Amino acid sequence: MNILAIDAAGKTAAVAVMRDDTLLYEAAANNGLTHSETLLPMADAALRACALRCADIDVYGVTAGPGSFTGLRIGLAAVKGMALPRQTPCAGVSTLEALACGLAGAGTVIGALDARRGQVYWAAFDLESHARLTPDAAAPAESLENFVFACKKPLIFVGDGAFLCYNRFKDVPGVLPCPQPLCVLRGAGVALAARRAALAGQTVPPAALLPDYHRLSQAERERKAREQSAQEQQN
């Protein structure tokens, strides 16, 4: 099974190619360019480096959310464009699961993304098996307190919201720091999560690949607030 994996959910763009359980290629870029500029050239370079074409890909993996709304749309559009001509199966994977799959060890890993407005997107996974321990959620960092104090240790935070969480819980016994380079989502993590989805029969046709934002956009929140305010005035 040849898997081409793509991530554009955050500041760093990442790609990887995996054949069965062997990683053939991986690259990441955080160079200040937009994902629309870097993602397709990175995918092309990955395929060329592995002497593969789109026709050779059996499954496309892509982070479907949570994450940057614009970044998610760019990543999903890129995968749809490559997958549609041959109706290649696609696996839209949780960004937080992909973060966890990029690390190995023992204990617990929490994928955390900065969701703004004082919140983080987060989910916890067993670090050895990458089995999910909690659903993806958007919540204030302090709301993780019950889980952090009760979870199996050691505990590591990864993702661009890792330091928000670590700074709050670093004095809790068993909570370990994660070096900045390891906090970034890896293309290999997306590929591993996509392989798990494919083996579980959870792929979809390209047209059915959809983002999972986990909350309304700022524009939608503002519109909802205006509608609610107008309704209250009428009442």
C-alpha cells in the first residue's frame, strides 16, 4: 500500500510517502511561504524522490481538522485534486491523532493546537499504541486539569499549543517538556494515521473528503451573535 500524506493544518507544511509500514520519504517546511505556494511542489518532490506517480498511490492521507481553517481547506483541496482523476481512496485524519502518531515511547501524549480565544484543540493518546484516550475537543487549557492529574505518566504535550499547556502544568509530577522540533506535526504521523484508517476500512472517495473544524469560524460566530442580538431586540 503506497500512501501519500499531506498536512497543512498549521504553520508547517508536511508531506510523507509510506509503503506499507516503511517510511520512504518525509519533508516539512516552515519558511514563511503560504501552503498554497509550497504544498503541491513538496508533494511533487516527494513522488519524484520515490520514483512514484499519482497513479501509484493507493491511499491519500490528509489532516482534516482541527487546525487553521484556511490551511485545512488548502490541504484537502490539494488531495482532492490529486485523487479525483482515479477516484483514489482518501483518509481524512484527526490532526491531533497525527501529532500523536509522530512520536513513540511510553506514557501519554496530548496533541494540543492553539485554538485562539484562550482555548486549545486537544486530545490524549497512549504514546506506545497511539490508542485514543479522549475525543478531540476545543476547550480552555485549564480544563485539562482533571485529565492531567489523573492520567498515566509520563505525559508529553505536542503541537503548536504544547507550550500553553506545558507552562500551566509543568509542575505536575510526570509532565515532561518536549523540544520544539519534536512538537511539530510530522508527515509520517499523518501517513501512519491514514494507514490505520485504511486498514480499518475508513477511507472515503475524494468528493466525500470534508474538513472537521470543531467550531464555527470567527465570521460565523459574529453572524450568530448579530442574529441573536437582533432576535433579543425584537423580543
